[in-house]
Amino acid sequence: MKNLYDLIIIGAGSAGMTAGIYAGRSKLKTLVLDKEPVGGQIKITSEVVNYPGILRTSGAELAQTMRKQAESFGVEFLNATVLSVDLSQDIKKLITSAGEFEALGVIVATGSKPRTLGFEGEEAFHGRGIGYCATCDGEFFAGMDVFVIGAGFAAAEEAIYLTRYARKVTIIAREPEFTCSKTIADKVLAHPKIEVKFNTEILEVGGEKVLQYARFVNNQTGETWRYDVAEGDPTFGVFVFVGYIPQSVEYAGQLELDPSGYILTDENLKTNVDGVYAAGDIRPKTLRQLVTAVSDGALAATALEKYIAEKKEQLGIGREAESAFEPPAGPFFDEELKNQLTQIFARFQNPIGLVAFLDEASDWGDELKGFLADFAALTDRVRVEILNKGENPELEKAVHATIFPTFAILDRDGKYTGVQFHGIPGGHEINSFILALYNAAGPGQAIGEDILAGIRSVAKPVNLKIGVSLSCTLCPDVVAAAQLMALKNPLIEAEMIDIARFPEFKQQYSILSVPAIVVNDTRLLFGKKSLEELLQIAST
């Protein structure tokens, strides 16, 4: 059984990676699945100062250290979306966007996502001034005013982070005081760029294409007031941090949940299903912090170790399963990535091509040319052709090139695959770039028959332009899903656009949040979208 693991951990946050570390040390064949880069909520925390034994670090740095530590014990990581699960048998089955996997034990560590408030204009201006991730979107409000909604730890932490960019940060808290620790509250109150308005709630936001005004109310006096965008500013920002929604819907039919949707466990973190445990913010708990998440992960993995040993003996399973494919992550072309790429290139079933069209008017065309030249030196399985805009009009037309500079993936016969890049895929997007090449060359990611049939049933041309930031942790999943659809249906196109390099694209669609998805150059959507959600968008 090629994809049989001792343990599969769903979620690569602090709880999931700690469970991986403990499972790996116990010699369990372990796979950690997540549809996003590792880290969970901790990766958007700018500064960690309350974790025992570490004086100060960033959340992103700590997340990468956890991953390396888990990998050092043989734990595998895979970016994939869980589509369905069957936890009822001794061998648990998981259907994912990367294929089907089986395991004797499962730890659900999927965490939670930001909660919305529902005030007037919140949904309409999501991505056009309303945000939920300061790390992803804070840079778009450099030199402008920003409002932070909330009184807890997340609101306080993100308000401090946003002072890196914003001219002024105003915290809107409906409570009479902060609900987080006094240490962080005092830090916020003392910050010269932060103003705090307690007993205050947001009522409405509005404007034309982007935010131009917001209305607030004092919930003690009933007095309302309005903020209008400052003269000379194009807009302002509102970031909402009012709690999280547990990501448990996929397990609702099989695992016992509390009324809020959190997975219930016993004191050893076992759910109501044998061999299935839950860890981290997916559980009901009074304190949601890094230290409690890693505690959960350690306890769940330790408890499962005994169960898995007994189950292997009962089922007569003695040989560890073969490793599954792991797409690479991290900065491109360092020695570690070169080694990973060598292994991936060896899997290619067919040679493929990259064709670039440079623009003399661009100030980064030479950088793109250098990137592609360096990449071409790594393998003979990917042929690279670099042209200037207008040098081969027929080929430009064939790849539907309209935004320059650009480069596109061609199949073994030199035909356009529908995948195009406007930018240099560094940062988090290096993973989606390599994954697109792997899917284009074959064998590619395994995909469920129902999803594949749905992709192929799209019978009209669909163009998906995904605006990204290379610092965005939410973007690669959307890009990879769109590219996979394009590679499975010639009527679908997926274009990654680095909005830092194409400000005119950002301005055209008034983009103030990423990922931003432009459908057929007319419809604009924001936020994380699963493969299923993108398929629904493409089908309507």
C-alpha cells in the first residue's frame, strides 16, 4: 500500500508540526498535510516573546524551524487540500487534491479562520479596504490611516504590526478595556501611532471602488461619528480581528463537535472515533496560544503511538509505507532546493517548455531573463526560450500574451498549456511554480475523478488572473488550484500576477488585498478559494 502511513496529521500549524516532531522521534511513518504553507496562525505573528526558552523570534521563523525539526525526524510535508475523509475503519482514508492516502491514525489540527462581523459594507469591500491578515495586506496601506476592530490579543498584536506601514492605527473595541494580557495592552496604549477607542463599534463602511468612509457608534452613549478618507489619500484600511471559526466542517458527520463547531476530545485528546485525535485551536479551550498548541500536539502524538503499535500488530502491518511526493518550498535555487528539483525533474514523464516575452520598457526584464537562464541550467527536461515583445507575434498570440513581461508553460509539443506567469515566482510562489511544471510534465498530482470530470465539463473559455504578493501565505494555494484546472482543460487559463511588479493591474481593479482573482477580466473576487470553489466560479 504505497500511500499507507502510520499517522497523518491534517494541519501544519504549531499543534500539527509538534505532533509531527513527536511522531517522527517515535519512528512513526508520518505525513503532515496542509493546503497552505506551514505555520498556521503563528506565521502571521510578527514577534513571539512569550514562548519558554526563546527570548524573541518571529512567527514565520519559528514555523520554519519547526518544519525543519520535524523533517529531521523523517516527517513528510505535503501541500494539499483534504476533499473528504472516511474515519470509520481501522485504516482511515483521506481523499485530497494530491491523491488518496491511508493511515492507521489521524490527528486533526486544522485550527480556525477569522470571524467576520457582518457590518454594512464588510462583504462588499472585502479586499478593497477590509482585511483579516495584516501580514498579507498591511503594505497596501503605507502612509494611510488604518482601523483595527477588536480588543483581544490578535487585535493588539496586529495593530502594533500595522504601525510599520500605517500613518496612524485606531483600535475600535466594543469592550471597556482590552481582553488580552496587560503586558501587550500596555504596549499598545503606549504606542505613539496607536489610538484606542473603547466602548465603540463599527456600523458601516462605504465608498466607490475602495473605502472612502466609515461610521462608528459609542455603545454607551449612542453617539455616532464618521471617518472620511483623508484629503490626498486614495483610501484607508479596516482590519477585523474578532475571533475565529473552527475549521471542522469536513469532519462534522464523523466527529463529535460542540455547539460552536469545535471538536470534542477526552483528556488525552482522543475524539469519539478510535484512532482519531484533535489538537490545537480546533478544540474548545480557554487559552489559545502557541504554548497550548504545542502541548496538544505532543500529547496527541504520544497517545496515538501506543494505539498505532497495537493496531499494526492486530492488522499484521510491519513494513513502513513508501514515501509520497512532496512539492518543494522555500527560496529558489539554493542548494537545498536544487537537490529537491533534481529529484522532481527525474519524475517528469515528458519534456516541457517555458517561453518568455520580455519588454524593453520594463525595469525588471533582465532579472526575469536571469531567473529563467539559471533555471534552464538546472535541467534538460525544461527547454527555455527568451524572446522580446513583438519578436514572434504568432507565438505571442498563441499564448494569449497581453501583459508584459510574461512567461508561459508549453507542453511537450510546444503548445500553450494555459499557465502563465507575470512576475518572478519567488517567496511563497516558488512552490506553485514548481508544482505547475510537475503537473504539466506528468505524472502530476493525483486528482479525484469527480473533480477532474467537473474541470473538464467547463465548456466555455475562462481566464483567471490571480493577483498575488510574494509575502502572501494565502496566495499559493489559489494559484496552484487555478493552474491545475488550466492544465486539465484547454478552455481554462491561469495567470499569476505579482501586483508589486504590475501596479497598473492593482490600480485597474482597486486591489487592496490578495489573493485577488479576476475572472474573464470582469468579475473580481478576493480571499482563499479551494479547488472546488474555483471550479464553481469557472462553471458559472
